[in-house]
Amino acid sequence: MNQTFAALQLGPAKRAAARLAAGAQTGSGSCRTQSYATEAKKKNPYSHTIKLPQTEFPLRADAARREKQFRHRCTDALYEWQLKNNRGPQFILHDGPPYANGDLHIGHFMNKVLKDIINRYQVMQGKRVVYIPGFDGHGLPIEQKALETLKGRDRDSLDPMEIRKLARNFALKAVARQTESFKEYAVMGDWAHPYMTLDPSYEANQLEIFKAMVEQGYIYRQNKPVYWSPSSRTALAEAELEYNEKHVSTSVYVKMQLTDESVARIGGAGKVSALVWTTTPWTLPANRAIAVHPDLEYVLIQVAENSESGSAGYQLLVGKDRLEAVTAMLPEGSTIAKVCMLNGKQLEGLSYSSAVSGKECPILLANYVTSDSGTGLVHSAPGHGQEDYEFGLANGIEIYAPVDDNGRFTSAAGVALAGMEVLGEGTRAVVAMLRDAGVLLHVQEFTHSYPYDWRTKKPIIQRATPQWFANVGSLKASASESLRDVKIFPEFGRRRLESFVAARSEWCISRQRVWGVPIPVFYNKSSGEPLLTAESISHVIGIIRERGTDAWWVLSTDDLLAPKYRSDGNTYVKGTDTMDVWFDSGSSWKLLEQVSERSEGAYADVYLEGTDQHQRRRDGRRWRLGQQRSI
């Protein structure tokens, strides 16, 4: 016993040496060592002195398998249990749908976990939490990602249904991946029954909202300038823009020669031109007027360039406050002399020959003209800008934009320009034409902030095209009133949202793509007049609720028309525009009608989204803002 106890106190190597030594003394080393080891394994006289905790847990954690079991109990099972067993009031956190165009990122994680914290807290308060996850499945980003999977095929030759099938499959696969990832976040919710904007029932509900807006006069069609993305070939809403602070543009100072009658009227002599400045030379083929301010002062100057140039001199009409800046642009050695002073009202009604088109156009009054930059005379192209558009409407000027869907000049801009990209070679060609015609006073490049398509990261243009709009200006008063009943955290978010509501008057809701909810409009084949009535929309809704929006592209016009219009003596064609994807997500409140226990007031208790989301979804939510609460 003493030898054994001493051996236990030694290290492993020394214990082995001790056993061998003991065996050598008895003359049977190997047998003695084996006997010792066997006895030690059979019974350890000291094991009863060590007290260890007893557990049924296996030695290995086996987390890969067991974590899923725990997760199910803490998420799906807990969600069902609290709905059945909690006795408190219903609590609804309405999920703003994430976009189904890729895998999740840290922003998704933060969004869903914050929502889950709120929901679990409400469960512990005894409330019955309703949380239906959503997925946004339509729109240009998904369509583009789906088309990227095609290699070696001409995308422009694809049938609309081919594109829609590709986009649908892409979106559904993204939803499946995102769902599994969200579940791994251990987010509690009704994952077995999520809502998707591409579901036929959801699409039909969205069109019900659209129909109500049509009935109340909020929807209209107009040929007016919109933000147009040549890279996406579709109109964009303001919320779909981002600004590149390092964009380089070309600015030009151009002489627009006055007609002989106008020269005589202001007391000029020889070649007299109104000097205009623009940072978009490509819009000069669409020039239809020059705007001057009625209260600004203008000066007519005689310019004599140096004798070596061979110039006989000419006269320029510029704003008095811009004379010094204009003089600095004249060729070195030039001299000027003031001929006379005029105010803006005296210039109204003068006419000139537009520098590129040669069209005779008027000089008109406009209060938006300033003398802060440029020349005090503003080139106006009503087909390429909102201010110019409103100016054109007020004065009965043609809304003209000779640019196609690809951002290229059409033949209407002239043979020399047709087919050129307006933001590239088209701009350079216009500058060259001005120089050759002798009407280019000065040209320079400058870096400034310019709007880009937030999806393609490429510059956009403003271009007049027939589009569908929502008159959200008519909703401002009711929306602002509804915001008073909404608690917003942090509070500065209220001011931001209120400013958005106050600043917007219209929303371009039409998109020139195929993956989306169609605007259910028909056009008279002879007159082009749209057919959009409650009855025509209701008939389409019934079809889409049963067959989905694919029916709009698969069925004939006669099948889609309400019976009343099939025999009214007119021939119709169905429209090809789809709705802005933000109309989709902005309609999600409609599904809460089916789950909320409230008969009036707000359907949802909480919205929780990033500020970029309430900015982008604000137009759709404004329609039903009084029926929801937001956080």
C-alpha cells in the first residue's frame, strides 16, 4: 500500500520506473507490472472522495443538430404558443418587405433583430403578437439580376413572358435563401405564411387601392418631363435617384440671333443676339423660348473683337448684373460699348432664331429667372425640365423632346445628330455645330452634383414622355393631419417625414418594364385616349386574383376588357407600363385588414424601418397613413 500510494504521487514517467524497480526486486517485473495495472483499473480506492456534478447532457454539445431544435422551440413554436395562450390584446408589428434580389447583409440583420426584440417584449407583456414577414418581389433590380443570368443571348429579343418567368424564378429563389437566413437569426414570426408582393392575392389587393385612387381622381396621365434613366430605359421617381458629386458637365454661352424686326424694336444695329447659358448643351435642339425676368435690367452692348480676328463686330443682349462676367469671356483684346438699357418687360415678345434648329422662337417673361449666374436670359426647353415645362404650359409652348428611350437623339433633332447619345457624343456634336455656326461665345467643363440612377450608377436625363402620375399634392392636408396621431422615434424623424410630405406634389408611378404589376389601362387604337374606369379595373382585378399578373401578358385584349367595352364600337389595345415598385410595398397595409381585430383606427401598432425606407415608401403609405402607426 505504501509503495502504491507513493507511486500515485509521482508523475507518469516516474510511476512507471517505480513499478519496474519493484518488479526487478521480486524477479518478475513484467508480471508484476501487469498485475498492478489491472488492479488499478478494477478499483480506485480514492474515487469515492471526489464529488463531481451529475448530468444527462452528452459529452459533446452537438450544436449543429441541437441548435435547430432549440431554435424551433424559441421561434416557430413560441409564436404559435403565444397566439393561443396569451390573453392580452393583439399587437401588430407590420414588416416592411425586404427586396428579394440577393442575399442578406448587416442591415437586414439589424432590422429583423430590432423587430424581434420588440415582439418578444410584447409577448412577455401577455400580448398576442402578429408578425407576418414580407418580401418585395417585383421591380427593375430583380429584372436586371435575372437578365444577367443570360449569357450570349440578345435580351431585347426576349418575349415579355420569358423575362417575367426568369424574374419570378430569381425572386422566389432569393426569398427561399433569405427566409432560411432570417430563421438562423432566430427571429420569431409566421414564417410558414409570409406575404409576397408577387402573390396573386397581393397583386389584386394592390389594384384595389389603385382603383380607389382612380375613382377619387388621384391618377392621371400627362406628357411631361420625368427623370429618365437611359441605362435602365425607364422613368424613375425622385426617390430612385442618388447624386454624384464628381460629375463633369459642359457649359456653353450661346448667341441666339434676334430677327430683324426685334432688332429694330430695341434700337439695335447689325447682328444682335440674346446671349444664353446652359449646362446641358444637348437640350439646345429642343429650345423653344428664352425666358427673362420682368423686373431685371438688361443691357445691349456693342462688341468689337481685335482687328486680327477679322470680325466686323456684333451686339449682345445680357443681364446688367452679369455684364462683368460675360466681358471676361470675350476674346483677348475685345472692347465693348453700351448701346442702351432695357428692362425685362421691354423684351417680352421679341423673337429670335434658335441656334441649332433655326426655328423662330419668342422671348417671354418668367419669375424664376435670376441674375446669380449665367447671363440673365434662360434657354428654355419645355420637354427637358420641370420649370421649363410649367413655363411652356403657361405660355402655350410645345412640349418637345427629340430623345429616345436609350438617351439618343431621334431624327427629329436633325440628321447630323440622330442616333448619338445625348450625354456623350451628342453633347460634343452640338458644341461643334455651335462653333461652326459662329454662335459659340464660350465653352467650359465643370464638376458638380448630378443625379444618377441609384441602381445602375449611371447619369439620368430629364425627358418628356407620356407617364402615369399620382396627384399626391391633393393628399397633403390629410396626410399631415394623420401624422399628428403617429408617435415617431426619434422625434426628428417626424420633421423629416413632414418635410417630405410637404415637398411632394406628384409621383410618377409608371415604369417601362415587364416585371411588375401592370397599370390596367387600355388605349383607344384610333385616338390614343386611355380607358381607365372602376368597371374596367374591377374586371381585370377579378382575373388577376385568380391567375396572377401574368394574365395581362398572356390573355388577349378582349379577354381583359370588361364586357361593357367589348362592343362599344371602339378598338382598344392594352397598355404596357407597370407600377413603380414602391407602390407595391406601399400597399402592404391592405393585408392587415384580414388579420387586425380593430374595426377602426390604426391597423398596425408599430413600423420599424430605416430612414431610407420611410423616404422611399412614403408615397404609397401616404395613401393610408391615417390607418397605421409608425415608429
